[in-house]
Amino acid sequence: MEQFLLASGTIVAGVFGCVAWFWGSNMALDAVYPARGPRAGRNMRHASAIRPWLFLGPAILLLSAYLVYPVINSAWRSFNDADGARFVGLKNYQWLLADGKFHESLSNNMLWLVTVPALSTLFGLVAAQLTDRIRWGNFAKSMIFMPMAISFVGAGVIWKFIYDFRGEGLEQIGILNAIVVYFGGMPQTWLVTPFWNSFLLMAVLVWIQTGFAMVILSAALRGIPEESIEAAILDGANPWQVFMRIKVPQIWGTIAVVWTTITIVVLKIFDIVFVMTNGEWGTQVLANLMYNWMFRGAPDYGRGSAIAIVIMLLVTPIMIWNIRNARREMR
Amino acid sequence: MATVSLRNLVKAYGKTEVLHAISLDVADGEFVVFVGPSGCGKSTTLRMIAGLEEVSAGEIWIGDRAVNHLEPKDRNIAMVFQNYAIYPHMTVRKNIGFGLRTSKLSKPDRNRRIDEVAAILSMTDYLERKPAQLSGGQRQRVAIGRAMVRDPAVFLFDEPLSNLDAQLRTQMRLEIKKLHQRVGTTVIFVTHDQVEAMTMADRIVIMKDGSIQQVGTPAEVFHQPANIFVAQFIGAPSMNMLPARYAGGQISVAGQSIKATLPLPDGSDLTVGIRPDDLLVSAEPALFAGIVSVLEPLGSETLAHIDIGGRDLIATADGRSPPAVGARVHLAADTANLHFFAPTGEAVR
């Protein structure tokens, strides 16, 4: 109850604070530079030069405090030792290049990077096309979209149950092993079997992101002019050819945006790995590795920050490309 | 080349019948235009011939085959759409060649065919361009080229000119007509523009509310309209209509009597139609008289709206010396050019 009140209070205070700021600062500006009297023209010019900064000010300040400052601070820390007391130059990065776990994380991230966006986009595209053609398509769409509403941690817990293993002779409560046993197979310790266990973790993210891809791509598919599809049918194209040669080429831009958006999510992947394996058994990824060094055992802020910077450098170019592409799509 | 024949064609969506047992025979090489107001079923009919809409009842024959259950691609037809429907991601060459992909032609043969078609449409210089770099008229040419390249038995056009500006439309109208004279393929052309219908068609099919009103040459539908709807739909401005009464070999209309023998019972109501072209402003006392309310100069002639005691008639006046607004004028018409319609709307002669 107390938390509820606190949350409500925060929301009310926040909204009213914003209104008060925009309204109040605007009033103050008009009082200082009134749009009348002998200098009305000059006053209005001054006021309209200042006004955008008043309105953008709070956002710029908050972004600086919570985005720009941490980036600079992380970069600085990555050149310092474990407690941030002594400047060590590139030593943390040299350590990274030699560290086995870092190599494992990097190659796992690459594996995620190739697999998850490709599968999510592919499944999303197939789901979008198929659900548009069946009567219960909208229901199917809601079901496929549903996982989007589940947090990564929640999804990790759910799928941990799916992959659950019980010793031989015990009843298998994990559905995957239950199925395997039902068909006469041996129950497997899915999550601790290296290499393939990474793909089992990826399945969780694919499960979540397919809905996102489907919704965006479905909208794009519907935007294709019906006549160009009918023309292709008259030109003798079969449904597969219509899909591959007429529809997909016309939505390449959207496919690229979906792909890169999921790519960015993948590069930052943390929660699923943290909940399901905590990076053990060869499933480590960069974000979880960073968390381990930063906050676990004896924290090493230097090494943790160095990993954080690496992640940022990987995400940035894709981010820029994505924003550019999205802008182009809008035009 | 082929004939097209519709036999009691019906289209229904659920319980709503939108096309009521349409029958029509199109001769080999004929240019037939379907015209009518929007929602009259003309596009639906065309899409059924193309195979894009299912046939609810009746039959469609192309040549000597009933094609009801054939896939669009097996009907040997090609269609040009209103919004061009060209593939935006392909060059003009690929757009035109897309339909040849499934044919058994070798690649050089295929390219030769595309070049031929492009030459006919004067699009040779644009073959490697993308549609976005083309003007509206050029895009429509690509769409026509795509239809031509497969050498179909029947061309279907679904309002292909309505997205073009007036000047280009007139030009493309002529080009399509020339094209038809050159290749001689059967053409079925849908439009809502009666001028397009009149200028292009060998025969016009006028439709309303899912039924055919009249089929005939442009001259026939203009001079001998089958009913009031056709009379008013064809010709611009619309035919003047006046209520009248027929008794004792006389038609009384707007206070005048005209001698006539009509196959109607004595004492019938009827409607008299006069085309504005046939109703001439005259200085001499004539059929009607009235006050000029509005003038619409068209250059060679002037359309004069004349109020004859509460009814507005459109008449034609000389372009050089039109009457003044507010002037009292006489209206002359040759009784041979009058049209008579029974209360049902059907023409009586």
C-alpha cells in the first residue's frame, strides 16, 4: 500500500512538475520580453530564440546526467584500476584481449547476433504473411505477440522450467524432457550441454522478438498496393513467387529496420542469460560478463567498464544506421 | 485473339447480388467499352473475366473455352490497372519481362520481345530506369507494355486513364486506339468517362446497378438511347427532359403541342428528351420561349440555360453573338430529333 501511494505520488508530482515548469517558464519569459511596447519586435525575437531552450532544458539536463555523464565516467574508469584509484592506461583492454571468458562472450554474442535477428525476422515475416491469410489470423497474431509483454527475466524463468531436468526415475517436470521421455528417449541436461545450450537460450529471445517483427512486417505487407499483387498473379506468378519476388522486395526497408532493431536488443542481451545459466557452461555473453566483474565478488570497476565500452562501441554503428534507415522510411 | 462471351453472369457477395445475369458477346478483335457510374458493376465484371473475382453463377467463355475455373494466368488475358500496378523495385525491362519469366522463350528471344514492345510504346530509352524515375504517362506505358509482351488473346483495361491529367489522357486515349488498330487484339475497356467510351469504342456497354442498360455503337447509344438513364448518361451536357402528355396524336409539352404518332395508349404520361445540341436559341418564335439565366461560353458555341416557366433547359447559342443574360429568347428544335420515353423510362419510337 505504501509503495502504491509512493508511486502515485511520484506520478502526480512528476506530471504537475512538468506542467508547472513549461507553463511557469513560458510566463516568466513573456514577462521579461513582453510582446508589446516600443521594443515589441526585438523582444519577440529574443523570446523565440530562448523559448526552445527552456522547453528542451530539462530533457537535456536529465539526458546529460543519466546518459552522457555515465558514458564519460565509464570510459574514464576503464582506464583505471579495480577501485578507480590509479590510472592504468590500456591495461584493462590488454587484459580483455587475453581473457578466455571475454573471447567466449564475444563469440557467443556474435552467435546470438547472427541467429536471433535472422530467426525472429524470418518467423515474423512468415507469421505476418500467414496470419493475413486465415480467418483466425488476428487471434493467432495476439498469441504470437503476447510474449512481447513478458519481461526477459520472466521469460527466462518460464523457459528454465521448460528445459528443466530431473534425475532418472523421477518425474520430468520440464516439458521438453517430458516429451523426450514420452517418446522413449533419455532425459537431457539441456542447459549444461555446451554449444547447443546457447541456442536454447536464444530460443527464448526469438520467442519474444518474433511478435515484434510480425507486427511491424504485417503492417508493411498490408501497405503493398493490392494491384501490384494482382498484376503479378495475372503475370502467372504462383503464391510463393508473389511473396518472394513482389512482396518481400517491396518491404526490404522495413525488414532492415526490424533486423537491426533486434540486433541492438541482442547485443545488450543480459537478463535471459543471467536468469537461466548465469553465463556458465559456455553461455557467457558480454553484458553478463560486465555485470560479473562490476558487481560480483570483489568488484573490478576498471575491467567492468572496459567491457561496457566494448558493448557500446558494438551497438553504436548499428544504432546510427538504424536511425538513418528509419528516417528514410518515414520520408 | 479470341471472342469473349458472358452468359448470364452473376456476382453475389453473400446475399447481396451486385451483378444480375449479364450476357454479352464480344467479337474477335472488337474494342468494347464498359461505361457507367461508380458502383454499377463494370469493374467487377472485368475482374471476373480476368479471374480475380470468383463467378457466382453463369459462364465466361474466352475463345472456345469456358474459363470459370481457370487460373488467371491460364486464361490468356492481360490487364492494365488504374494505378498502373507496376513493380516499384524492378526496372522497366524487368517489369515488362516479368510475365515472360514462365514462358519457354530463351533469354535472347525474351529480350528481343521486350525491346519490340518498348519500341512500339517509345520507351526504349527508359528500359533500365526504375518506375520512380518515370512520369505518370510513362508508367502507364510500362503497364501497357507488360500487358502487350505476352501477346494475350484479350486485353483488359480497368480505368487506365483516370489517374492522368486531362491533356495526357487525351493523348493516351489516342495511343491506345492506335495500338488496337495495329495489333487487332480484342479489348475490353472499363471507364466511367463517357467521352472515353464514345471516342474509343467499337461498341459501348452501358451499365447501371449491376445490369446492362444498352449495348451499341457510339452512334446508336447517342442517337437512339434505350432509356432515360442512357440518354442522360451519354452526351455532355445531359439531355433535357420535360414531362409531357400524349393524347389524340398530340404531345403536349410545356404548353406546346407537337403532332406525333406513338405506340402509347391515349392519355399516357411520357417524358420528352431534347439534346442541348438540338435545341437552338433563335430570334424567331419557335417551339419554346424563356429567359436566359446563365451563359457558359465554350468558344465555338455558348451553352445557354433558359428558364421556361419554372423549368431550366440547356440550349445551344452561337459562340460569336450569344444572347444577353436576362433576355427573352426563343428555342427551336427539329421534332425529328426529339426523344420520347414511357413512364417506365424505356424509349418509345
